[in-house]
Amino acid sequence: PSKPRFTVVGAAVYDLNATTPGAAAISTSMQFTVVIRNPNDRSSVLYDRLAAYVVYRDQAITPPAPLAPLYQDEDSTVAVSPLLGGAFVPVSPEVAGGLVTDQAYGALGLRLVVMGRIKYKAGPFSSAWYGMFVRCDLLVGLRKGMYGQVPLLGAADCSVDT
């Protein structure tokens, strides 16, 4: 069977703050709309143990958020919109300083990561569970103090490893 295809079609930032003096940390609250396409004509897909988090400059800025298990029919599309973030996450001082610089510039490079496991099902036959790791590299337009829906600058296709 073919791998599912993930595409980010929307992003919203509700909170994004960095503390630089002393211990550097980032606090954020973000929501992404991810469209998942099952291109298989004869196989449905089961997703389990899903979790998502956001990475900025190679460091996680949100804790992994668990997502509900998902069943997807053959040749179908489904959208999920996880809300990610919460408390302050410790980061390096360079990452916290880079966030301030990128916000002043108006563009922020982020990576949305979704991981879990998948199983294919065709009629009475089921595959084993496979690990899944999805990386979506995004460039969002964002300025300090601007919150809510933010523009995606460029394509937001994702790579899927199983």
C-alpha cells in the first residue's frame, strides 16, 4: 500500500513568547489544520498512538500532544486540527533570541512533527503496525503581537516515513 499524504493547509498562533534573560524558554499555543489523504483504492488505514509537536530551529517548542486514534477509509481525505503548546519549554539562548529576530523580520520557520503508528487493512487482511514519522516544514508570516490565523508562506507538504 501507498503511504498516506499529509499537507498543512492552515495555521493559527494564539501565543508565542520567549524569555531570554537567565534560563531561556519559549511559551506557545498554536493550532494547525492538517489534511491527511489515503491514496489507496483498496486499503483503509488505522492510525494509533499519535502525538504532535512543533520544532523551531531544531528544538521542540511544545510538548508532544496526544491525538485521538483515527480510522480512514479507502481513497479518502480527513482533516485534523491539533492545538499544541502550553507551558514554557526550555530552549537554548540562541533559539530564544532567534525567535525574537524572526518575529521582527515577519517570517517564522517551523516544523510540525506527527508521530505514531499505522496499520493497513484490506478486506479481511490486516498488516502489522508500522511506526510513522511525519515532518512538515512550514514558513508562517508572523509579527510580534499578531495572533490568530497566520498566512502560510509557500507550500506546506510533508514527508512521511514508515
